[in-house]
Amino acid sequence: MDGVSVIVPAYNESHGIVSVLKQVQGALEGINHELLVVDDGSTDDTFPLASGVQGTRVISHGANLGYGASLKTGLRQAKYDTVMIIDADATYPEGAIPELVRRSTDADMVVGARTGRVEGEQALRRIVKNIIVWLANWLAETRIPDLNSGLRVFRRDLGLKYIHLLPSGFSFTATITLVLLSEGYRVEYMPIEYRKRKGWSKFRPFQDTLNMIILILRTLVYFNPLRVFVPLSVALVVLAFFVLGLSLAIEGRAWDITIIAILTAAIQVFGIGLIADLIGKRYKL
């Protein structure tokens, strides 16, 4: 490993940015590294505070483009083949960084998997996160301990290879996790603690949750369409037989048009899944 490029996306993180940068520098002492802060249009003192930390390069968007957009900017600007991303809210333990970097020599991506409950986290948000993780686990056919951890180390070339698939919002980390798993890359997870954040969260519960679900489905349709379309087709067939039984019980005869329409939809959905799978395999050859 020639060195590590550390990308720190920051939007109004004046409460934690300085301590995070100094902790990262201390954790990487003795390892070649560069520290890139991407200021995503902050309206507080994030930019001058980050610029005042010696050895830090600050890149400014000038406007708020999104968490994922900041990471993509950092990927394009990074000079080392190994990239580490870490949030600027002081929630991630700097003590885990050396071990994450060490493990990255034998894996394509190493994720700091958060353990335990986060102090101050709302119950509704925790429930929604668990549902999203369950959906991702089922679609990806593997257990994902932490889908969207903001502390991870991965190969820069892989980030650039799939950068066109990575969103500009909060779903960046979830998407790159699913992409690398779907493509058969080695993804490892290392348990870490998770602290209460400094400053306020920019997460929008409804909009960002909906965007994440859509991106999970889109990513899996792109890489493993049959995993999405086959269960949907089977569900429609089951629905058709349920309607058949219901119609016989209520009226003593079948609702022919309704059942035919549902079965036709099931066949069409299955056919779309096959076509999507064939197209995907053709372009991977």
C-alpha cells in the first residue's frame, strides 16, 4: 500500500470537524496519507476551521450538492489507490482506523460495522433502518451487518469504476456496498463503537428513506434482476389463486377476467426479469 486518501465530507460540521481531522491524523501517524475535506456548501465555520488544520486540503463545492456528491469529488481528487471515508460528526472511533487500513490489504472494502444503539436515536428511525437492512440482506442474498456505515476503506479504482451508479445523496454508502457484493468483490466488516454525533443531523427521514429503498431496488435490478422479478411474479400467481378461491366462495364461480389479468401480469413480470437478466449478462461478457 503506497498510502491512504482520507475523504471527509462536511456540511455545517463546525462542532466536530477539527477534532475529527486531528484524530484521523493521529491514528494514521506513520502511514502515508492525505486528508481531503470536501466542504459541501457549508454556511457555518466548517471551511475556515478545516482549512486551519495543518496538512489538510479543503475542496469547496460552493453549494450544497449532497453527501454522495462530496464523496465522488473526493474520489476524483484522491491521489492514493486506497481510500478511507469518515464522517465529520465525531461519531466514529479513531482507534479503529489503523486496523481498518491493515485489513484493507486483503479485501476490496472493509466496513466499520456499528454495534449497539446510538444514544439519542429515535425509535422510528431505528425501526426504518432495520427494515431497510432486512430488505438489502434478502435481495443481496447475504448478511450485511452495517449497510450504510460512514467509516470504510476501499479501493479507489472500484469507486471510480462504479461512480456512475453511485448517488449524490445519503445512499452512496448503501449503494457501493450492494454494488461490490453483487459483483463478487470481497467485503469485510469490522465491529466498531458508535458515538453520539456532534452538531445536528441532516438526515431527512421520509425523503432519504424512500430514496434509499428505491436505490436498493434499482441496484439489485441492475445486477441481479431475477432476485426482484421472480418473487414478484410468484406473488402475482399466488394472488391469482387467492382471487380464484375468493370468487368461488362468494359467488360460486370464477372471476375469469380478473384472474386472467393477474396471471398475464405475472407472466409479463417474469419475462421482464429474464430479459433484464440476459441484458445484464450480455454487457458483462
